[in-house]
Amino acid sequence: GEEVAQTPKHLVRGEGQKAKLYCAPIKGHSYVFWYQQVLKNEFKFLISFQNENVFDETGMPKERFSAKCLPNSPCSLEIQATKLEDSAVYFCASSQSSALYGYTFGSGTRLTVV
Amino acid sequence: KQEVTQIPAALSVPEGENLVLNCSFTDSAIYNLQWFRQDPGKGLTSLLLIQSSQREQTSGRLNASLDKSSGRSTLYIAASQPGDSATYLCAVGISNDYKLSFGAGTTVTVRA
């Protein structure tokens, strides 16, 4: 399809529980990105993939966050032992073979940790 | 580190007025610049993409300019409508680094 599909739209977890978010990029797009929107308009880069390979993971809090993009499966972002400060909207974006074509964003997953 | 600033933070105009949204960035070695629209509680909708070699892009009532040397981009929205009310985000792609650096956005309200 021509949209980046993110599921679920909303996720509520108790502190310490695991959260798993999914992203299906646009078919044919080679790059997948995850961003975290914490405050109103503050976007933090987490990780990017080129196909199933990690391209850049400099933004990932590695002790609790992990991500995968496996062939023929949606990409996933998993947070182990969630903390209150993980509450945010997590956006996935995909891009064609190079950033020359810009990025298409999904509608996001709102994670609330209580 | 690329810093992206958007001015003003908020803007309220009567319907029909033209909108001018500004975006500035500190590192001119950019790959591209993309303007997005975000409605409350929604995702990002891409409006215009300007490559580093381009000076402007147009789509309908929207026109975006890019001046790499001065580190600026401007989004013009002609004849604003209440449906244009949203937050507009500027995002800069850095050369050889596919990450985007976002500005904090300009929240626009168009009054009927």
C-alpha cells in the first residue's frame, strides 16, 4: 500500500511492563525510521534500518529498547520494562532507496505508561 | 549538531490572509528539507519536499523556498482557510545521514 501502517494506535502499559509497537513500511521502500515525539513537537530520532539491517541506532536507549525489521514481517520496536518517561507518540517513517525522495510517516502509536 | 528553529511558534490569522512560516537551520550541508503538517493527535502529512539543489517547490496554494547559504526556508500558504489550522513542522535531512532534524513547529489558527 501507499501508506505506512502503524499498530496499535494506542497502547497503555503499567510501569515495568513490556510494550511492542509495529510498523509496516510502504512496499518497495528500503529505509525505515523510528522517531519518538515526547513533548508537543519534540521529535527524537531512535533508529533506522536499511532493509533488515540496522543503519543507524545512535538514538536508541539500548538498555531497554530494541527494534527489528525482518523480511516479510512488519518492523517492530520493543520496550522492555517501560518507564513513565517512555510515554510518547512513536512514529515510524519509510523512504525509498535514498532520502532524495523524502519520508512518509505513519499515524503513530501513542504509548501511555501508568 | 543541526539546530532547526521555527518562527513564530504560533500564528492566528483571519480567513483569506496569506501565511508566512519561517524555518532556519544552523548547518547548510543539508540533503533536503521537508515541510509537514500535523493535526492534533494525528500523524505527519508531507506537504513539500525541497532537494538541496532546488530553490523552491509549489503545490496548489503552498510554496516553499530554500536558501541554503543563509540557512532558511519559508513556507507560504496563500488565501488561508480554516482547514489550514494545524501545526506545521520543518524537518531537515542532513547530508550522508538520513536522520531528520525537526523544528518545534508553528501552530496556525485560521479564524473564520
